[in-house]
Amino acid sequence: MTDPTTLDSSRRLIERQYGRPIQQLTYDTIPRPGRDHDPVLSAALNLYGGLRETSARLTEARQRVRQLLNDGHDSTADGTAGLLNLAQDIHALTTRHVTEARALGDLLGANQPTLPLPLPCTASTGICAADDLDELLPLARRIAAGSPHLTRAKLGPALRAHGIRVSNQRLGALLNRLRTETLLGTAA
């Protein structure tokens, strides 16, 4: 089975970049007199075509392995060598698949490093990011003190029981801060 998310993500990336479905974009790359030619779009569509081809070949190789295993491949040297060859093909195709997906992302600027997004403000207090965590830390420390192994599943409901609504993002940041404090406290 190929990684449909990679293929779908690549298609959506191209469509989002150009604002049209990929079928229409493919039609738009046909050279016509009096029209500008977008070389990036052509390269992106070529990479996407290669990615689709690699995905199809990867699916076929995996199906052949499944078929051999379902049929009970023979354990002779030829049968084992055939299975090993298929495994090598799958590895090479998977590497190619990842490389093509990354190249497409690089071409369209999707793999640019991004700065982490600041934590959202709480609607009730209007306090944002680090200030918000500082405000929640005393209560979170008390909750952590009463629990030998603090998890997201324990901290979230405990905060909500005190009337504090927390997003998953804030909860994760709060847990990380508590764990960092715990590690620093034990290291000191």
C-alpha cells in the first residue's frame, strides 16, 4: 500500500499554490501561442507525475510480497532471493518516493522552516502565551504534586474542574514546562 497521504498532500499543495484543481493545471501547461509559460508549475507537475508513478510501482511491489507470503513462498534459494529482491525494490522505491515528495515541497516552498506559532490568547483573560502559562503554573504544580505520574489525561480534567478551559496546545506547553521544572529540580 502506498502512502496515500503523501500523494494527496502533494496534490493539495500544488492545487493550493495555484488555486485550481490539478487536472485543470495539467491542461494549462500545454504550450499555446501568446501565453506565458510557468516553469515552476511544469516542474511541479513533472515531480507529481513521478511521485504517482513511484507510488504505483511501490503498491505493485508490496502486492507481490503479499502474494508470495500468502501463497507460502518456497524456502529455496531462488524463493528467498526473489523475496529479498522485492524487499530491496520496496526500500529503493520508498526512498525515491520520499525524495520526490520532499523535492516537490522544496520547489513550492512548503518545506521552509517556520517559526513556532505563539500560544493563543485565552478568551476569558486576554493573557497570551508565556504569561498564560505563568498564571496556570501554581495550580498545575499543586495538581502535579498530588499525582505521581502526570499525564495530559490527568492534568486537563483537573484544570477544568477548577473552571479553567485549556486547549490541547496550552495543555501540552504546560506539561512540558512542568516536566522541565521537574528535570531541572532533580538535576540540581
